[in-house]
Amino acid sequence: AAVPFFTTPVILSGLGPGPYALLSLVGSLVSQLNLLGFGAAPASIKFMAELDPKREPRKVEQVFGTALLIFLVTGLAGAVLLVLAAPFLSSFVLRLSPDLHEAAGFMFVCGAAAFFLQSISASFQSAPRALQRFDVVNAGETGATLLTQLGACALLGLGLWVRALALWQAAVAALGLLYFYAAARRLLPGISLSPRHDPEAMGRILRLGWSMFLGQAAWSVLNQLDKVVLAYYVPMDQLVHYIIPFTLAQKLVLLLGPILPVLLPFSSQLSNAADRPNARRLMVSGTKVSFLILAPFAVLGCSFGPAFLELWLGGGYSEHGGWILRWLILANLANGLSIVASMIAVGFGRYQAPALLFCALTAAVVLSWPVFVPRFGLIAAAVAYAAFQTLYAAG
């Protein structure tokens, strides 16, 4: 979380607002392809967490191999889809200027390669997550962040441009795959890590996966695809005044890092033992702790966030993005208060109602964009996002 605070000004000044926004948008579009996994990632973590690899190696192989097969197929399909859609996205959705249009094609190819590698890596990440080996997970994610951010600064220092940064992101994805494959091999000795089709495991993953898919689709629209849609209404160099506050406000939820990764495997174990009383206590106490952690930082962010933007980036970013940042901080505070209950619902396989509520509220927000954004600007998108997160947390 700390590294981007130091690297973002360097990358932004080295690329310029337009290319920086384009790099962020390509990353957002790549993230949308995770929907093709149909919720296989959290579903595989849940079902593997309920198993003992030493006593039930065959069942672990069934769940892991089936999830890996899903990720291989969807990863390849998503990569091909992104490459084929790149000309349409560049010309008609993003409406890029001629100088960015040429670079965008190469960036989409690199993004497709990164997505394919990250899809396979997600299946191997399920092993340390299910076994609650978050030291392994955090080491991999921290290393990826350091390599991505510091490598981007180094490439810009060498005089290279946005294409080199896109290629570097694909290289980091390849290194991440190698790391998590080695970790899964070490944590699951004697268990086959090859893809397989097991009808029973496939059915269990997809039965839970459809509700996860709905929730992930709605989340992606509001947290990734929103920037692509908003690019239709505002110029690329203005969109950066929404992208940077949005990314900054999301750091608030990262304060819950010591809590969130444990919830899914732990609640899955409680579900397997039918221990509802402890699950309720976990939800109440976890939500209270989340509020105690997030509220002070939310107050500080709303009070001093705009001044920090100006000190951090200069160039009038406080004037254009100050109130946007405040509304997005409040939105992420509400988001943090709903996460504990949502993760426990997933662990118990009861995510259908939260997913449907999420989709209904997302539809309302999306319908508000063409009405309010052209009239009031990007602040309207931030207010709509805050209203959505508040209503979802209350629900």
C-alpha cells in the first residue's frame, strides 16, 4: 500500500495524464476478464479449506484440478477475446487520440498475456489461501507490487515509455505464476497439480460460483469498468482526476489486510462444522473491529485528503479531485463495514441474497451515470458510488 504513494508521482510525470489513464484503463479491462472464471477462485478456496490434504488427498486433487481446468480454459478464452476486441475498444469505446491509438494495441496484447498467466496463477494461489498460509500469499503479492512499481520507475528512468511498462507487467505476471506454483507444490506434497475434470467437484464449484459470478460482475462494473464508461463522457486527461482519488481511497480497505484473508477459509471450516453461533460472533466482532480500524483514517482522509493530493501531485489535483476523494473515502468506509458479513456468507455457501442486492444497486448506479455525469461531472459518479456502498452495507 505504501509503495504507490512514492511511485505514482514518478510514473504520472513520466507518462503524462493521457498515457497514465490509458495504462490504468487497460488494467481495468483486463480485470473484467476475471468474470470468466465464474467464481471458481473463492469457491475452490472454500472447498479446499474444508479438506485435510493429508487425510483426503484425492478430494483435494479433485477440487484443485477442476479449478485449474476452469482457469486454463477461461484464461485462454479471455486473452483471445481481449486481443480481438482491442481495435473496437480503442476506436469506439475509449476514443483514443492517434498517438495513443498505436500504443494501445500493443498494451492490449500484453494485457491479454498477463491475464492468461494470472488466471493460471489464481488456481495455485488457492492452496496457500485455503491452508491459511498468508505469509506465502503476502510475500508473493508484496513482491509483485514492488516489482511492478519500482520496475516501472526504472524503465521510465531509462527513457522507455508506456509500451515497456505494459510488457513489464506481463513479465511480473509470469514471475508470479512461477512463485505460486512452487508454493503450491511445497504445501501440497504428493498431490497432483494437473488439470482434471471431475463432475462432482465441477458441480459444487459452479453451484456456488454462479452467485459469486453475479457479485464479481457487479463489483467489476463499479470498481473497474466504471472508468472505461466514464471515459466516454470526459476527456482522458480529465479522467485521471477520478482514477487517482479512486485508487487512493481504496487503500482504506487495505487496512483490514490482517483480517480479510482469514475470513473465507475460517468461515468455511465453521460451515463444515455447522458452528453458526461462532460464525455470528465472528461477524459481529469482525464488523466492530473493522469500524474501529477504518473510522479514524476515514476522518483524517476526508479532512486532509485534498491537501495531500495537492502536496503529493500538484497541478491542481486538489481543486479537481478533492471532493471526489472525500466521497470515495466515505464509500470505502461503508464497503469495509460490509466485507466481514459478505465473506462469511461465502464461507457458508449463502451468498445468493447479497449477490442479488449487489446487482440491483449496481444497476441503479449505472443508470444514474448518463443522467448525472454529463450534467455534474465526475463528482456525480463519486456520490453515486458512496450511496451504493452505504445502501449495500445497510442491507
